[in-house]
Amino acid sequence: MTPNPIATIRLISNLAIVAVTAAFVLLTLAAQVGASGKTGVWIISGVAITAALLQSAAHLMFPQTIEPAWDEEVQHSNRASYLFGYWAVMATFLTLLAGTWAGVVDPAMAFYLLAPVLGAAPCGWMAVAALLGRAA
């Protein structure tokens, strides 16, 4: 773990976003709730906004200890997270599209489930990168 409070908060935030999003998707699939269920969206948004506010507060409270790393390895991990997120969304879209064509997945449900992958995939990649020491 790093002594940088923003990096620590960012890691915890990424893990929280992935966990809340996974729980939301699993509950949505189990309950077969369509696009009318907005509770999960508010919860995921609340976690993301809270994470941003905590990082901003840490920046103001600990200006001396914040050492954002922008070396090549961190930049590579950041770019890789976006790339992974892109391909995760593409794979999810094609899977949901096939499920919709096969009549297994409702089109509204498919559209509703695509958004969480867009947010959680890059967060998951960065959380793993931080845990492996490749990102500050």
C-alpha cells in the first residue's frame, strides 16, 4: 500500500464501485427488474460521487503527502484500464445483442445492464493494477 492518501482512497473507491456494480447487476438479473428500477443507479452514482469527494478532501487535508505518480508504468495502467473497459463493453454489448436476438434477454434489460459494465470495467482494472503495485 502507498502512503499517498489519494491513491489509497482511489483504490478503495475502485473496489467499492466494482462491488456495488456487481451486486446491482446480480440483483437486477435475479429479480428481472427492467429499466424502471433506479435504486441501483442511485447507489452506484452515490459511491462514485462519494469517492470523488473523499479524494478531493484528502487533497485539501494532506497537500504535503500527496505525490501523484505519472510515470510510464502508471500512465500505461491508466491507458490499459480504458482499453480494457472498451473491450469489456464491446463484448458485453455483443453478448447482450445475441441474447436479445435469441429472445433470452429483454431489449430494455440489455440496455440497462450495459451501463454498469462501462463504469465498473476500468475501475476493476485500476484496482487490480494498484493491488499489484503498477498504479499509484
